[in-house]
Amino acid sequence: MALCRLRSRYGRFATVIAAGTILSGCAQGSFTTQSQRIAYDDPSDSCHAEVVALDSTGNFFSAQILTGAAIGAGVGALAGGLIGGDWRGALIGAGTGAVVGGTAAYWSALQQQQMDQAALYTRVSGDLVRENGQIDRTQIAYDRLVDCRFRQAAAVREAYRARQLDRSQAEAQMAVIRQRTAGDQRLARMINQQIQDRGQQFMVATENLGPGAPPPAPPPTRTVTVRHAAALKLTPDPSAPDIGQLAARQHVTVSGGRNGYALVQTTGGQRGYAAVDDLTGTGVRSVAVASTGTASATSSNVHTLAGSNAARRDDFAQSVAVTEQAQTSGFELTG
């Protein structure tokens, strides 16, 4: 009889842990399957491969966060049930664990493994290296996708100008591109939110590991001058679509950059990427490469890696914002 009661109690605890895992997957901003992330799945879309490539990077960020939340809820449920000896105690414990499974989820999971300080340091360093590498892959996938969409729009405009499409046909095709781009952006925003949430968890873990070399400060915002007429690019790549034009001696604000391009904003509020060689001003080169030069992908310094992670997170968020702005005029027949 006692054995049956023990089995019954254990079964209840297992149910609570499972329930905690399910509930954590329903939290705002979480996603676990491709169907929840991609707004459509059309193999006939010429950008389909790029959509799938971006979506596949989301698996990494989603799984890790959900695992951390589930660990928090599951451990809390078990502790509450063992202490209280009843179902209500287990539910209270599950609630407590779910709270811990927020910004402290990652650090809490590490603590449960009872590693010494040196092992913790090594583990967090390794996780940050993997995280940074994955963000780099996500950035590349996103850049390729938005490039593909804008090239689709350019092809429709060209066909319309060449009278290969009448206006109604061209407008219909452009409407499909706009709809698909909206889906792409929803996907990118979801992945970005997961990246930012994970960044907060890494910050908590880094702070708990104790003082170290301070992470590099974010690049300062600077006002620089355009050397000569230059293109404003959608992504930091010479082959990227143009989304605007900068005039000679025009003043723009630089707030970061990568790949030899600066993220600039005009006085009118338009944002995009300009080649560093097209700009002149104090510190423009250091600002434009700060994000990629913050830390080596193989650095073992946790605090340096955390600074690099913050820079990469900011780069991705900024690129999503640039595309959001550019798409308002990037899919018009007269563009």
C-alpha cells in the first residue's frame, strides 16, 4: 500500500513537471515548430530556400529557452510537492519555478549541476561562443532573405516598365511580395525576441560569475559627412539593393556597423548602410567595425564574450528595424 501511495505521488509530480513544460511553451514570444513561425510555406516562392534557412536558425534559440523554463518549472514543482506533501504544494512549487525560469533560468540550470567556479566559467564561455556563432548564422540568413525579397520587387518593376506585365498584373505580384515580406518580418521579430531574451539570461550568468574585465562599451553615436554621392544599402554588402541615396557633404548619424559598412541615419530619419570609405569623420571606421571586432569567436573571456554577444544582438535588432522601415516604400511599382 505504501508503495502504491509513493507511485501515485511520483506520478502526480511527473504530471506537474510535464504540465510546466507545456505551459512554458505557451508563454508569450515562445515558439517550437516551423508551422508556428512561418506565415506560409510555398515552394514555388523563389525566396523559399531563404525563408527556410532563416526559420531553421530559430530552432536553436527556441529550444534552449524553453528547456530553461521547463527546468525551472519542473524542479519547482518537485520541491513544492515533496515539501508540502500534496498536489497544491506541487502547483505552488511549479509557479515558483516558472518565475525563476525567466532571466535567471540559465543560471539556475547551471547551479543545479553543482559545478565549481572554474567549470562554470568554462561552460558559460563555451555557450557564449556557440550563441555568438548562431547569431552570426541567423544574421547571414536574414540578410539573404531580405535581399531576395527586394530583388523580387525589382524584377516586377522591371517587367512592368518593359510592358511584360500590365499594371493589374504587376500590382497583384507586388501585393504577394508584400504579404510574404510581412510574414518574413514576423518570423524575424520572433527570432529577435528570443535572441534578446537569451541575452538577458547570459547577462545574469555573467554577473553571477563575478567581476572581470569590463565588456567593451557600445560604440558611440557620431555625426559624420558623406564624402561624395553614395548609395544607402539595405544590408552591409556591396551587392545589396539600394534603398536610398546620400548626397555629397550630407551629414548623417552613425550608430554602429559591420563588414566595412556603417549603420547611418539621415536627418530625415531614413536608415541604412553606407560604405565606410564613403564617409569621413572622427572615429567613423572604429564605429563601423565595432560590432564585428568586439571579441574573437573563440575568446575564452566570459565578460568579453558577453560584450560581443550584446553587440551581435544589437546588430540583428537594428537590421530588422532597417528592413521594417525600408519595406514601406520598397515594394511600389514606381520605386
